Amino acid sequence: MLFNSAEFCLLFFPLVTGLYFLLPKSWRWLLLLIASCWFYMAFVPLFILILAFTIGVDFVAGIAIERAEGPRRKAYLIASIIANVGVLAVFKYWDFLNGNLTTLFASIGLEYHVPKLNEWTFFGWLPAGMVLPIGLSFHTFQSLSYTIEVYRRHQKAEHRFGVFALYVMFYPQLVAGPIERPGNLLNQLNAADGHGIRSDWDSARVAHGLRQMLWGFFKKLVIADRCAALVDPVYGDVTGHDGLSLVLATLLFALQIYCDFSGYTDIALGAARVMGFELMVNFRTPYRSASISEFWGRWHISLSSWFRDYLYIPLGGNRVVKWRWYMNVLIVFMVSGLWHGPNWTFVIWGGLHGAYLVLALVCGPFWARVHAFSGLGRFPRSMHALNVAITFLLADFAWIFFRADSLDDALAAIGRMAGTLATPLARPGIIDVQAPGQFAVTVLCALVFLAIDPRYDALAKGERTHRSLWSEAVSLAALLLACLLVGHHGASMFIYFQF
Amino acid sequence: MNGRRDTRPSKPLRAAAMAALLTGAVLAVIHNALPAFWGSPNVAMKWDALHRAPRPARLLVGSSRIYRQVIPSLMDSVIGDGEHTFNAGFAATFPPATYQLCERLLNGPGPLPAVVLVELSNYMLYEEANLADHRYWYYLGPREGVGLVRHALWLPGSSRGERLAYAARAARATSYSLLGLGLVDHVMGSASDADTLMALGSSGDGALTLEEQVRRVPGDTGLATQRKAFLADTLAAGRRATGIRRLYDRGPDTPVSPVHLGRLNALLDKARQRGVRLCFVLPPLWLDRGEDLLALAHALPDTAVIALCHPDTFPAFYRPDHMFDAGHLNDQGARLFTIALARALRGEPTGQDLPH
């Protein structure tokens, strides 16, 4: 079920939230579990079996790890990791591995043929070509974080299957995160005082949650989906569009993916907050970062911290010799790229970010000397603005690989964009992709969004408040009107659902 | 302490209520400021043309079965009273949109046409796909919405689930309209959809037959495909005639929608008050819920209905060489239909000497 569907807004959310507050507290976990199943099964019902498998394995593994001592603890953890990664390998990476193996064998003159996963229909239960379960990487990583935390003795094993299932399936963040940690979400689910989930109705908290949801809807409907209507046709036919259109589409895509993903997150956080749950913050105005390392502290925080805690640090982090450190950074970012999807474009996207960081680490001392010698430090604001602009451009360049359907498309897009610099400006085709005037409206919306994002983001997160009742009412009305009148209402998918 | 400011608005409910009021007020202002029929720019163009002098003596309102099948100049020459006719019908323009057009006209100032002919058609009960096209719901208001929901819940011959689904779609469509979903894009998109040829036809009288459109817009592949499919299905015309004959044979015992009948009677009353002769026209029917239309026609006063659809009385309208596709007449068929309609207006026999 999509957050931006009438089904969610008019039926699911009001019904589940209403029942949540009406039910006795000891029954609320069950309501949320049933609601989460309904939410997930609205996509492809059969996929709940995969989720059930992950939940079952990790529930048992958690208890087994807690009870075991010595090497058996590690064995149970490894079994859990193999099961989870195995699910990912089969359902997400099978075709990718197969395709690469086919190419590899063909290059040495051998024939290799194993059917593609999307040719399987599981005895007709699934439509052909639709085998990637929604949000698979998110809930697999969330479940994995539980067994790892139990193994590290940071978390007690959960002994109630239903509560553990709810931890993995909690509907607001089930399909696109934030990737929660048991220390946060599971402990909130367990904050029972013997009475089940305990939050009472609190109109201020509910209003805060709804306001955050509204901000999320604004980002999705007014910015992300409007940008998508311009970006998709251009990136869908890279060779059919001029370089300037590709430049504009790439700039708009940076905004689209941010608003799409952070919009989803705001709706998720808001929906959870209405019921009294505080989920992890996932974004902090990332395009205001002055370096790539800062960018990753502000972009998809739950994933970057997951990789930091469960991959980067176990690899040795920065407490190793320099070349290993750089290698660790590259490995983490390439794996992070692969996490997004079974395509070399994602690997290159991750690798580029890793390379940016390694370059910054290698050149850091040199730049510090240049900085000191040139006296640029006397203009901190200008330097900060320049760094923000450079960081944005680097991140946006990497988005080309993220957005392109193939490596060939990405390279063709870069070639055409580079060609634009050498040719006189002409009217870019992207202006005519939609009905007259719509490009201008989208650009206007984007500019307004860039201007209000820091303030509204802080308001949505509750980090600042309105000066008066009137200013709050006017800003709420403005957001609501923008969503209604300017938004795209086709209930389009969120980009990160596919991951 | 983390130094964060108080995160809680002091009066959240009051702020929400004020925001809701402001939103409602802005939406009301916008709805009032929008021109008539803004969501169907070709209908809007017809509406504007209708208000230019000289005002037509006869006005036709309906869907493509009026727009494509009634030729005003031919009607004028058959009636021969020196007055002229305007065709305000347009493709996919169904009740309640057509009734709204009549109401606006009858409630408006200035001289009115002496005769208004309105296609008798079913309420457009929203198919799921139609909800994606604002043309089907942009004009709905609270009164229309309630009427549509009541009509949908009444529909006989449909299961409770179907009736509820229709009602839900009607309610959703009305909500979309009242909330102005995607209004900015719709307004801009509609403006670019306006087409003088499509709206006013080649003679400026509002009609454009399908064959005329094919001649004038040769690149229109949609119509060519429609035509090809009809020519390939040699039994289509016969099937339609048989289906409609069957509807007639069932008799007039199908229940009549009180909502729909009430709306039509209100229109007749209003027309009578303004001295306008208003008639409902039954062109060759669609089979879908055709029995409802026949029952409705039966429930209306005889003088208010012109039925030109019985396959035995009007076999000419079911001949493949008079049809463009399974649902519309071609040029020749439109000429015959216009003659029959003009004769009916003059109170003469209608179908007897039309070619069989």
C-alpha cells in the first residue's frame, strides 16, 4: 500500500489509528501487527512468506544466541546472517549474479544457462517478471541488526514472537525504512509496564505527527512527483534528448530523490509519532552539507550508520593502516551501492562516493595547507557556500549513475552533458516534455522548496516552533493547498520501495 | 538537557481548525473564480460560442451521439423556419455534466433557445479509470455528489458490492473535485487541449462527424483503429440491433431511478417556466444499462421524449454502411438521424421513409 494512495489516506491510516487509541493497550501490538500484514500484503500477498521466513529465523536465532555460550553463539549468528543474506541473494541478486556469470563464461567460450528468477512464477502464483519483494533490503537489514545486537549483548532477545514480528514489520517503516535498531524500536514496543504499548492520546503529539506527515506529502506530491514527470521521459530516452535537458533532469533528479525518500520518511515518522513511537531521523537537509563525509551524516542516516556499525567497524574502520582504511571506505560504499540494487550503476554510484571520501582523506592535509597559506579562512561564509556547492555537484554527478537505467545510458548522458558545454545554449527539450507551463511550475515549486526546506524540516522534526498560532495555521494551510492543487495525484511508487 | 526548544505547539487543535478554515476559504474562492466548464475546454468553447449573437433557436446537448450525429445545417434546412441550430454536444460529456449545462443556460440571463434537445443518457458512474481523468469529475459539487451517491446506492440489478463500489467512486470523484486535486496541472493541461475544429466543427455550428474528423485530421490513429475494428467485426451492427431489440422486449418494468427522474423533471419544470421547449432524445443506445434509459423515457411525459432508437422503426441506424463504428453513425447515418430528429421536432412521422 502506498502512503500517497487514497486507500492509505482515507481508509487505512484513519482506521488503524482510530482503533489503536480505542483498543485496550494490551491489544495494540496485535492490531499493529495485523495492520502491518495488511499494509504489506496490499503489494503482493505471497511475499509475506519471505518476510515470515526472515522473522522466524531471526526470532529463533536471537533466543539461541542469548542462551548459547562460546563458539555456538557465533555459529547461530552466522546462520542468521547466511539466512538473511541468502534471501537477499536469491530474491534480489540472483539475476545479477547469473547475468554476470553468463558474460564471464561466454568470454572464455563456455555456455552457462540458469533460468532468470523473473522467469519463475512460482507455479503461477506470481506474475512473471515481478519477483523482487517490496522493501526486501530494508526489513532484512533491520532484522539482521537485531541478531547482531543480541550477539553483541547490547540487546536482550525478544521472547514474544508477535512483538518481534512487529519490530520487523512495523508498517510505517516496513518498506523503505528508516532501518530501525532494536535498541530504539523494539524497546519502545516493549515499553510495556506490563500493559502493552503504552502511549496515550496526546493532541500535541498527534498534531506534531500529522504535521510531519503533511510535510512528507508535500515533498512527495509537489516536488518529487512533479520532478519525476520531467526527469523520467528524459532519462527514459537519454540519446533522444539534448545535453542541457540532461543537465536540468539531473539537477531535478537530485531534488526528486531527496524529496521522494525523505518525504516517505517524514510520513513514516509522522504516522509512527501519532501513535507514540519515535523512529530514527533519516535525513538532515543533506544538500546543505559542506563535504561528502558530512553528506553521509545527513543522507539516509539509518543505512549509513548500519554500514558503519555492522560492516565498516568490523572491517577495522580507521584503526588500521592507511591503505586498509581507504579500502574499507571503498568496500563499504560499493556494498552500500549494491544494497540499493542489482546493477553495476549502483555499484559505481557507491564507488564514486567512496572515491570522493578517499580523495578527501588523501588530499585533506594538502588542502588544509593551501587553505592556511592562501588566507581563504578569512572568508568562512563564502568558503562554506563554495564547499556546499561543490559537494552538491559531486553528489549530483553520482546521481547520474543511480538514475540511469544502464551503464551505457549513464555514459551517454555524461557525454551529452559534456557536449552541452561546448555548444551554444538552445531551448532544452525538457521544457516541452509536459503541457506548456508545467516545467515553469515545477521549477518554481523546486525553488520555493529549497527556500523553505531548512525551516520546515526543523518544524517537522519539532526542533523549532511557529512564532504564533496564525503563522502555524497559515503554513499548514499553505502546505495543504499546495498538496491539493499543485501535487501530482497518480499514487506513484516511492523510488526506494524497489530496494 | 539537549538545548532543543519546546517541540509542542501550544494549541494544536485550534491551529488545525484555523488551517482547515483557511484551506476551505481559498478553495471556495478558487472554485468561484474558475470559468464555466474549465475542465472540458471544448465544451467551454461551445459555451462561449453559445453566448455570442445571434443566439440559436435550437440547442443540442449530449455526448458524441449528439455531437457526431446531428448536423445543425441539415436540421435547419429540414425544419425550414429560417432559424439556426447549435450543437453543444461533445465526446464523453455525460450526465450530470450535460444537465449542468442546461441548468446554467436556463438559470442564466438573456434570450434562450426556443428548443433544447438533451440526450437521454445514464449517469456516468465512475469507472476506476475515469477517476484518473478530471474531465469526468471536475464540475462536481456537493449536491451532484450526494445525488450520484444516492443514485449509485439505488441501482437495481447490481449487487450490493457493486452499488457500494459505484457510490464510493462517486464520493471520491466529488471529493477530488471539491478538494481541487491537481487543479493547477488540470487547468494548464485543459488550456492546451482546446481545439477550435473539435469544439465548433468545420461550419462553426458545433458538430463534427467522425468521418469529417478523419478527413480533416488524417493523423488521428485512434479513430482509424476504431473504424478498422468495426469493419473487421462484420456482426457488430447486427449484434447491437439485436441487443437493443431485446431491451425493448423486456418491457418497461425496470425500476426508475428517483434521483435521475427527479433531476429530469426539475429540468422540464425550469424550461417550462422560461418558455423553452425541452425534449430528451434517445439516439441508438449503448447496451450497457440501456434498460434503465428505456424505463426512464417511459416515466417521462410523452411530449418530452423523442425516441429514435428502436431497431425495427429505425433500421437505417443499424446498417453497417451507415455506421462509423459500433457506437456511432457515419456521415450518411448522421444525415438520416438529423432528418429523423428534425421531423420529430416538427411533429411529423420520423422513420418511415428513411432508407432501410
